Amino acid sequence: MNRRTVLVRGAALAAAAWNAPLLLPARARAETRTHHQAIVIGSGFGGAIAAYRLAAAGVDVRTLERGRGWSQTDDAIVFDSALDYRDPQWLWEPTVTRTPGLVQPYIAGTVGVATAACVGGGSIVYAGATVAPVRRYFEKIFPAALSYDELESVYWPRVIARLAATQVPDDLLARAPFAHLRSSGAQLARAGMATAPVLSTFDWDIVRKVFDRTGKASAAVDSAMAWNRDTAKKSVTRSYLRWAAEFPNWGLSPLRDVRNIAYENGKFVIDVEVMNEAGGTETYTCDQLFLAAGAIGTTRLLLRSRACGGLPDLNEHVGTNVGDNGDQMTWRFADTLDIPGPQASAIVSSSVVDDEPDYPPIRVEAVSLPGPPGEPPILAQLSTTADWENRTSWTVDGTEPRLSFAPAGWQDSLSAALRVHERAGGWANTPARGFPFAPGMSFTAHPLGGVPIGLAADLDGRVIGYPNMYVVDGSLIPGNCAAANPSLTIAGIAERILDRVIAH
């Protein structure tokens, strides 16, 4: 079975998505209901794991996904650059563009948030880094009863094996598209901040073909983020969702934006806005519900449903412990102009810096963006601090949840990121310092929290107040992933939860 087969169930709807209607206010409940034993909302890491594990256990399960399924075959490429910031087509913002793309922006006060909106979720658009949190920070942030040893010995190895994450081969690392990484690593090493390899979910055989230009010619000549396509990344559409599709008891409904959940007569009632050309509404019911719409989507949905009276028994911790994972996107210049051609977007190494008491611990990872004409390439740095202090909470205005970060919540992370640049230095003709991309604003690709594990949900992911409703996404993580990109932690916790669900 190829990847296109995984997504074919929603092909007719996806084909109409280019003319999708504007998002409309929630309408009256549709009369026709479709009942399933289990429904999964969202199809990223946690949602894909839930879909596969439930389907394999024989459960009648349907996945509802607000985005569309994109073909990712060598002969059917949708975006030359899935995250090319110069190409507005990647936006999922139907109220503005009438186009369901890949990523939806969300402005949360002074923090811009990027949330995935497609079949496969964040696994489609992330840079492949598969990184475990640092134990000593994990134990400061997560509940003591959530065992790091269990995750490290059982669940993270399982996820790594199933995603087939590996280190970049030395021969590829030495190639021209990783010149930016070598430049950044040399600067960090000179300053005593040596980098180490991290696991990545890129398919290095395909990447090698791209570098050699033996595949499609256009695959090697686009912007830095172009390496996210041509099946070069082992997203969950290549693993968990593909495996789920082998079971007749699993179904996928893309372009379904869940607007409200209610618990009635022992069942969950789910109201959906249909995002295809025809529009309209649908109503589903289920016995067990698995929320995997991401930290923004899941939390907002729960809070809206409580405000509308559908889930009155959610406790006071829903909407709390929200953080930006300590994310900062900053930049400095490379050492030299001699960095040829477009640079690869895969994150394949990092440095954990924790040697200055005036700054929080920080993991730094190099990415690349084109520099101004005649200047060295920009060395963009994605950094994540281990932050166990700065958190915010959602508020509700009428029935609409709102999230806002104040600048004080991310200034420590920015200071730590800029300190790394200062220590690393830069090109001889530029200041030895780093620069934020948008002064006065911060950015995160990893919003976390809102249904914190151990507070709003128990250690097995059950939402307190609703024993048959589970959370399996980043909203469980209490605001920060302990100096790590969160995909591995989210996936590991989701596997742990599904072990317990299936056992009982």
C-alpha cells in the first residue's frame, strides 16, 4: 500500500478544497448522526498513534481532521516549499485565503504561534528533530509520578523504531546543503558549546537523491525548506496512518473542523463544520473520544464546549499551564560567504548550554535562511529553553477562548538565545551578536499545555470529569518540554496512554 492509498478515502473532498468556503459560525445541530465506538480528533503524532493502535485492537474508529490530505509522492508535489515564508499558499486561513493550506497562524498576545492543519499534523511540517527531554529538567517540569525511566526505556525507543528516526550519515553532512550547519557548529565549538548529533525522521536515501539531483530536478533548487517534500520525511502518513489504513474498521474524514463537544446520555456528541466546497454541518457520536488537535486546538475546543454547556464537569485546570516551550527564532551571520546554494532544513544536531547561572538552560539548533545580497548567509537558530516558571492561562470571552502571552513570559528565553549568539560570534564584519526576527514579538512552533497531565488529565491521559475522554497531544505537556523539541515526548506519552486504554 502506498501513501496515496492512506489518503484516498478523503480524496473527493480534498479535491474541492481549493474552493473551500469561508468558515461560518456554528450552525444548528445536524439531524443525521454517525456513531463510532471511538473518534479521534486530529491526525498528528498523538492522533495517528491513537488511530493505529485502536484500529489494530479491532475498535471501530474514525479520525476527524480539519485539514486536507496532501499527496506526497515523487510525481505529485503540492508545494515546492512546504514552509517557504515567501509563499502564502502554505497558510491555512480559510477566512482570509479561502485555501486550506498546511499551517495556521495564531496570534497569542505577543507570541505568534504556528499550528499544523493537515492530515499528518505537525509531522508534515516539522524539521524532523527527534529529541528526548533532558532528565534533570524533565523532573522539574513534569509530575513526579510520570516516570522518565519508563519513557526512556519503553516508549521513546518504540516511537524511534516506528518512525525509523536515524542520524544523518557523515557523507551527507559533508555535502554543500549542510554548509550552514558546519559553519554554525564551528562557531559554537569555538565558544565551548559543542554540538552533538540528534535523530531525525528524514529519509536519507531520498535526501541523497535530492542532493545528487537524480530525482525531480526542481527538488534540489528551491528554498531551504524544500527538503520537507518528495517523501523525504518520514511523517506519520508513512507509518502510523498508513498502518491504520490497512484496517477496515478505521476511517478518515478530512476537512472536518470540530466546533463543539457535548456529553449526553453516556455518549459524546461532536458537532462538525464541513470545510469542503459543499460546506454544511455533521454530527458524530462515540463512546470514547481521543483529543489530538494540538495544544491550541484541543484546549480551545474543551473550553468552548464547557462555556456552551456541553462539558460542564471539566475541572479548573483546563486552560492552565500553557507555555511556548521556551522557543526563540533568532539569527546571526555565518563565518563566510562561501555557503553554496540552498541549504537543507533538517535539524540534525544541537547543543545544550547550561553553564551560566544568569541564563536558563537552552538547546540550540541551526537552520538556514538566505541572507541579503552580498552578505553571508543567515544562520537562523531555533532554541528551546528549559523553563519551569513562565506560564500563562486561557481566558474565555463569552463562549470564545482567548490565549495571550505577555513579553515577560519569554524575555528570559530570548536573553538566553541572544547570549548564545554573543558567545558564538559571527562574521568578521558584523557584530558578535544575534538578532530577533521580529522585535517586540516572539514565536513558537511548539505551543504546549492547556490540559496539563496530572492536573486536568490523569497520568493515563483521561480528562478528569470524563473517564472515556482522553488527550494524546501536546496540551498534556505542562508548558515546556525540558529543553527539547516535543514530538518524541508527545508520541511517547501517546503510546503509553494507548497501552493502558487497550489493556482495559
